Amino acid sequence: MLLSHGGEPSRTAAPAVRWTVEQVLALAPDAPSRTAGSGLGSSGSWSGSGRDDSGAVWGLCAGSGSEPYRTVVDTTGPAYGCSCPSRKFPCKHALGLLLVRAAGESALPLGEAPGWAGEWLTARRGRAAEKEGEANGAAAGPADPEAARRRAERRAERITGGAQELEQRLADLLRGGLAAADQSGYGLWEETAARMVDAQAPGLAARARDLGAVPASGPGWPGRLLEECALLHLLDRAWLGIDRLPEPLAATVRTRVGLNVPASGPPVRDRWLVLAQYDTPDGRLVTRRVWLYGRESGRTALLLSFGAAGRSPELSLPVGTTVDAEITPYPGAGRLRAEPGQRFGLPSPAGTPPVGGTTGDAIAAYGGALRHDPWLDSWPTTLREVIPVPSGPEGWQLVDAAGDRALPVAPSARARPGLWKLVALSGGAPVTVFGECGHRGFDPLAAWATAGDGAGDGAGAADPDGTACTEGSAGTRTGAAPGVPRSVGADTGGTEHHGVGSVGSGGVEIVPLI
């Protein structure tokens, strides 16, 4: 039996692009799968293998049983099928088969899929078509609008009760002093989070749960706890007064408290460059974030996909490819998140990166976004011609090659091997880096060794309306730009850094850093 997992197929039969080794390994659900898949990435591990022009690859891989495992991949989804017992998607066999494909055109012969692979491909594409039809039907609205309205009102009442209770608990905490939070430990906030779950406000529950970890976060925790309490109080008050808010901000508040707001507005078709893809585990749920950049619109978009613990989310796009597709934005202040829609044709090679901006542009864009969404942790940004340099005993920063301004690298990025890939890629020369700029610093997610001229491709930091910007107020030497309530600027200590200018728009390979 073949277990399958994946997205919607393409509707064309154009020749499929061959993924690189980096793009294949970026699809792995975890490090052990990446290692095991690499061990099956040679043609000697496979028999009866092949590919066709529609983007399908297949093969037989010997396992511990008497029968070889049947593995098939539809790269237009992508989607994966394998008869092995693994519950990971893609499994090591699918990764190994894709690595064989990445080795070259001659690694897998061109031909017609065998019966078992053809049956799987036909069934999968049929299910995808049915799912699209169901989604179109759901978009028409609920079967009983009046019943849906009553359910929404009852849930809003429960959330209001939860927000009022949370306000009382925050007031009790401040009345008794922040030092009491260190003594109560996780128990108080776990119980508070459970109460918010009962109130059907998972966004409030997650923020309340996070408060329990702040006292153990090291020196300076009372200030951080006060800051997080203030943001939670602001969200409470925003919900309790949501009728008086402008609609874009009201939509943001609904999302922050945990209400499911459907994607709305006209679809946006573009050639979307896949900038980054990474998973974030959170208890029983795995969240996959996929960042896209529109070649024509200059828009930055975020796709989210969710999976149960131990299983990869459904959506999977190879980093560095360009997909001709439609997306539908969700309502809200920044309108970054979008719902993937119809695809047109097969993925194509990436081409040049976005032009990018300076570190000052990144700070200005994040500050502007905070005015519309005060609970925003970070904002997508492409930095042009920056050099990674050490800062202090353990820190790193990205320095503008043409100036003396910099952004600190976020602590979470310093613990990943991707930082050393970035340093090796740079070798002391300027690079183009895409990542998330926030109050903790800059988290690099992808990089290019050289920056293209990017004519017609837009630029680096995205404005809060979803479009790109190339100009903004410069960051200061001593701290954050005006309007940014948390420190993100970094002083480079007066050190001069010299590098080459931007280069032409020839093919530039993206390097995933996460």
C-alpha cells in the first residue's frame, strides 16, 4: 500500500525543473530523515526507476522485507507515496529518490510510469481535484448563515469572558509585584492558559503560557515580563473594544486572539519565488512557514500549513524555485499571510534574488509594521550587500558594506548551523540575505553569494501593505530607529568594512540557512 501526502498537481505537461540537492534536503521533516535520505541518494540503491515530463519520478528500493519499497514522487505538488511503514513525509526513500534525480538527467531514464506508480498518480490528482471542488463550495459560504452567526456570537461572548478574567489576573500580578511571578512558577500561567482554552481563545492561551517561561529567561526578566504583560493587556483591551477599531486592526485582533478569519479579496497571480521554508513544533502541532516573493507585484507573502506532531505539514515547496500561482490574502493590518490557490505550469528555476535594502530600511519597515500590529514579533526583509561579522564573545551582526550601520543576528539563529553557512558563503564579501527582522534582531533564512541588479523585481523590506520598499529612514548607530519600541539597531563600533558593489543579473543560486 502506498501512503501519499502532498499538494495540488499542475495542470500542464511542460518539462519539469530538476531540483538541486539543497532544495531536496530542505524538504526533509527532520535531521535524521535528511541523513538517512542522503544515504539512499545514489542510483545503486534503486531499481526500476524513471521519470516523465509531468514531474513524476519513481523507483524501487530494497528494504528489510522480501519486497522492495515502491516510491513515487509528484514534484508538481510536491507529493510523496511510498510503501514503507514510515509516518514521515517525505520519508527517507522519497528524499533519496529526489537526490538521485538531482544528480543529473541521466540518473533516471525518461519513460512511462509503471502501473503501480501510474495508479498512484491518477488517484492523487483525482483527490486533489475533489479537494479543490470542496474548497470552492466552502468559499460560497455556510449552508445555514443564521446558525453560523449564532455560533460566532456565542464564541465571541466566551472570548470576552476570558479576556475579562485575564485582565483581572494581570491586575493581581501587578498589584502583588512582579517578584511573585518567580515564586509561582509555571503552574499559575498553565492554569490561566487552560482557562483561555475553555474560553475558545487559543491566542490568549498561548501568550499566557509564554509568561510562565519569562522568569527563567535570565537577568533582566522583570522588565521582559512587564513588557509581555503590557502587550497582553493591550490585546485584551483591543478585543473588549473591538467594535470601535478600524476594520484592518479589528481583523488583526481577531487573528491574535485565535479566531479563524477566512482569506478574502481577489486572488493575486504572480511568479512567486520560494524564499524560505521551515517548521516550528509547538506541543501537539507543527507549523510550517513558507515565505514567497512576487516577481511582478513585489509583494512578500506567508503561507502557513499545519500538521500533527510527528507528521510533516501538507504544504511543501522547494526553496529557490519560482511558482506561477494565485494566492488569496487574509485580512489584517499587514496582509502578509495568504492562502495558496491554483498553480499554472511547473516550478521554474529561481533566477535573481530581490534587490533588497539596507539595515536602516529593515528597521524602518519593522517599525512601520508595528504601528499596525503591535504584537508583531518580526517582519520579512531582504538585506542587500551586508557582511556577517563577529560582535562580542558570542554575537554576530550583519554590517552594511557601504556604511557603518548593522543589525544584530537573533540569538535563535546563532544556535543553528545556517549561520556558519552564511559566514562561509560570504568569506568577508557582501551577500544578499533574506530573513525576519524583529525586536530580537535579524534571523537569516536564505542568502545569495552575489546580488543581482533585480530590474523589475521589486526590493527588500516589505511595507505593511504587503508591497516592497527600497527606501526608508536609516538606522542609527546607537539604537533602534524612531518609532520602534524595542531595540533592534546595533553599533558596529566604528569599524570600516569594504566590499564589492552589486553584480549583474545572471543566475544566482539561493542557499537555505534553516
